[in-house]
Amino acid sequence: MKILIALTYYRPHVSGLTIYVERLARALARRGHTVTVLTSQYEKALPREEVIDGVNVVRVPVAARISKGVLMPTIGIVAHRLVKQHDVISLHLPQLDASGIALRGRWFNKPVLLTYHSDLLLPPGLVNRTANFVVDLSNHLAAKLADGLCAYTEDFANHSRLLKHYLPKTTVITPPVELPEPSIDAISEWRTQHVPEGKSPVIGIAVRLAAEKGVEYLLAALPKILERYPNAVVLHAGPVDQVIGEDAYRAKLQPMLDKYSDQYRFLGTLNPAQMALFFSNLDLHVLPSINNTETFGLVQVEAAICGTPSVASALPGVRMPTKMTGMGRTAEPSNADDLATQMLEVLDNRAKYMRPEQPIRDMFSPDTTAQRYEALLTDMLAEKAK
């Protein structure tokens, strides 16, 4: 099949959505499909077209930004050409341009599968409220035009402000997760480089420094943790500087970050091999997200694969990985006291939350996800041919 995948941001941008789509696109390409990703040229230095890991990437110039969103006046022209050239369309939302691409799928009688990754919740302000409304409207139109929808979990689908209206045509497909297996020597060497001598336990967080990730609640939980474990350290993996739309949030956190500068360390953006070393050196991974912009938390599965349990917010979808893997607990969102309580429970009884690695790898294999997409898209093609 010739598969067109459309989303707002693709690599080298780092987010759960881009990582999901990157893994899916590569897995579909490995299975013999021709895969094209249509996305934004969010930085002018990025090439308009290139091939990454067997996936064709087409980027459309950005004319303006609204918060985390982009305006691409020429995307309609590019999408019209690409939809016509491909057999099926895989849309990944939230995305302002999704409805226009879905409409072109209808025009050319091409199956459209919409994967809904999260609700969009922009910061307060008139412009952002307007943008949020417009994107939600586009998402609903795209969902009505789509032949099928995809969700990570039934739990999130039932609670999502979009998906709950389209449950009869929504399919649940487990998200793709993969990490290389590091050697024992590499794990030890990484620890020597990044974990200060005498610091234990090692707590990790792997997120962009963004408001919806709830980093302030982890910082607020630290006094309780340090009371029990005075030598604890937090390692933060992920983009920190120049995160799109998050300058005010960084400024808000800075006093707390300064206060805990000896216990809270930034590692920056890590590649997959480095992420495997990061997770393998943790005693506990934490995901304190605060709203439905987080719908699953792939990092919880990555941590589990590396033998590290998680404490995550008990949000729809986000509360599922620890149930599916058995590795960890959930805490009430935006509640630093409960977060600290659950973290201490896992740190005090870590062996209780350990599980074998291979069944978890198998459950979330990118090839398994790609097979499910392939079967769904093939059925849609057959239905269109009737």
C-alpha cells in the first residue's frame, strides 16, 4: 500500500506523538509499504523533502505560529497532490489541517483513518481559546469524514471529549514502543557519567519541559522524598530549552529548580540508545501529567522494558500502562502529596512492582502495532472497492 501519514510535527521534534508516528511509519515501511509523512517545516533549516529510515518526509513551510500550532497556507496544495497519489490516509490529531486532508480523502475515495492522540488544551488567553475552538472544530469534522478512528486505550476513548462521540467507529490499537537492549557495561558506564557518587535512589522523568507535564508537582513532592531518602536525585530527560510555547512555564518553575539544583539535574534530549541507558539506571520513573493532553505515556512502557517501575497520574489512558504491565502505581493528578506517597510506596517495595521484560516488549512491539494498522487499512480499502 501507499500510505500517507499526516501530522503537525515530525522528527526532529520530540514528543510522544512524534515518537509514536516515527515508530509506526518505520514499521510500516519495513513491512513493504510506501510511506510518506506530510508535516510542517517548523524550522526553516529543515529540508522540504528527505528520506528518513525508509520513510519519505514532506514538509510544508510555516507562515505563522499560534501558541504551539502552525499556519501553513500551502498545505492544501501539497495535500491535494499527495492524497491523490496514495492509497490510504492516516491522520494523527490534534491537527488544524486534518479536516481539509480528510475532505480530500472523500473527494478521491481514499480510506481515511484518524488516530487521536490527545485533546488540545492551550494556555489561557483569547487567541488561544479561539485557536482551541478552531482546532476542535476541525478535529470533529475530520472525525465525521474519516472511515475509522483509532485510540490507544478504551479508557481514554470513553473519556475523550472527541472520541466519546465516535465510539462505534473507533478501534483500540496498542501503541508502538521499542528500545535497544543496552549491555551491563554500558549501563554501568552511563551511571558513572550521569549519577553523582553517593546519590540514591535515582528518580527519572522523561518529558518536554511543558505545562501539561506537571513537573512542578514532582518538585513539590521532593521534600517528602528527601525526608525518607536524603540522597535521592532526579534526572530529567527531554527538551528543556526553547520548547515551543513554554517560555512562561520555564520562568514559573525556575525558582523551584534553583532551590533543588543539587537534587534535580537536566540531561537534555536523548536518543533511543541513551534513553535505554537512562531508564536502566533508574529506581523509579515518574509521569506527573495534569490533563488529557497526555493520553497514555509511552515512557512508562519504555521504563518497564528496562526494568523500572513508574508512578503516573491517574488520568484516563495514562493510568493504563501500569495496569497492563503490573509495574507501578498511579497518583491523583495535580496532587503533590499523593504523588510523594505513591513514589515512596514503590521505592520502599520495588521488588513488588517488577515484571519480566519480554512479554512487555511483545505486547507493545511496533510490528504488532503496524500489523493492526495494516489490517484495518486493508479492510477499509476493500470496503471502498465495493
